[in-house]
Amino acid sequence: MADLVYPPVITLVKGFWKYLGFQFDFQGDENIPRKGGAILAINHVSYLDFAIAGTGALPAKRYVRFMAKKEIFDNKIAGPLMRGMHHINVDRSNGSASFVAALRALKAGEIIGIFPEGTISTSFEIKGLKSGAVRLAAGAGVPIIPTIVWGGQRVYTKGVKPNFKRGKTPVAVSFGEAITYTKDVDVEQAELHLRQVMTSMLHDVQEKYPDSHVGQRWAPVRLGGTAPAPLN
């Protein structure tokens, strides 16, 4: 699969991170397979999570193909870029097509990025997970790499005015140990386990985060922040 669009986009994104003053802390990139298919199951706290998680995978020399909603592909500017980077169009009215496309990509050895919560968690806690990641991993015979991103919500998240002012913002990306499933996996139990793993990883990332969460809109109430309380 030729990647003519991805490299220049990465250059632009890195320039944007430099402008914002992002200070990255990547942990666990040794858990990303250097070849072969795998799924990154990523928590979702900001509109920047795609690019942040993708940046975190670069030390492993892997490009992540993200599953993203159809509306992004319909955008006149973003659409051609998404197709050029071979991301996967998710049309919620025809989910089977995107599932098959992702399955095909995984079997071809690609890394697929999925946000199993479905939408941004406005509480910044791990919401209930949808079944797609587990079903894809079992169907393709590839591992899931639980992945946590933290910090991007300080710049651009749901329900809050974006803040693109320059400064120094710590941003963490943590890749957990691979989880594998058999084809006869109990999907519901696997989802619960994956959520437990991601929650534990999130708490660990938050504990090590260098800035205080107390009184911050970008932090969960559990840590003294003022984000909305979890719905589930």
C-alpha cells in the first residue's frame, strides 16, 4: 500500500505540535508489533486523539489506519486526506461495510486505530465500550493493544471552546500489553476486561501526569477537576 499522503501530513502535524508546545511522553511503544496486523483500542478525550495516538506509534515505524465517521470523509478538505492516508470510512447506516474493510486491512497486516467508546467522553473517564474492537480482533486473529492518550483535551475537546494558544502542555500516550482473543471469545466479557485494563492504564497515566488536575475543566471530578460527572 503506497503512502504518498501520510508522510507530508505527519510533517505538518509535528509542526502543529511544536507550535502548541506539546511535550510528549510515550510509554510502551515496544508493545506495538513491528509488522503484522493489530488494533489500537484508544480512549477518547479530545478531537486531537487521532493525531496524538498516530504520533505515538511513529517510533514503532507504523502508520495507524483509523476508523472514522463518514462526516469526516465527506469534508472537502479532510476527506481527500483521510482517503490518501487509507483510513477507514465508518458509515453508521451501513456498519458492515466498514467492518469488512477493517477486517481486510488487519489481515493485510495493517495497524487499525479504534475508539471503542464511540464518542468523546466528556467526563474524561472510560465509558462503556462497543463490541467492534473485540469482534474485529477475534475475526482477524490479531491482538488488541490498549492505548491511553491524555492531555489533548486541554486544547480541543467536546463542549469547550478550543484553546490553541502556545504554551507547554504535557501529552501522554501509553500502549499496554497485547491482548489476544480466540474466535469463540465471549465478547461481552472481553469488553468488560478491556475496559478494566484501559481504566487501570488511564489512572496510571493520570497519576504520573506532571500538572495538577485540581480545579481544571479538562480533568475528571474523581481527580478534583470540574468536567461533567460520568453518565455510566
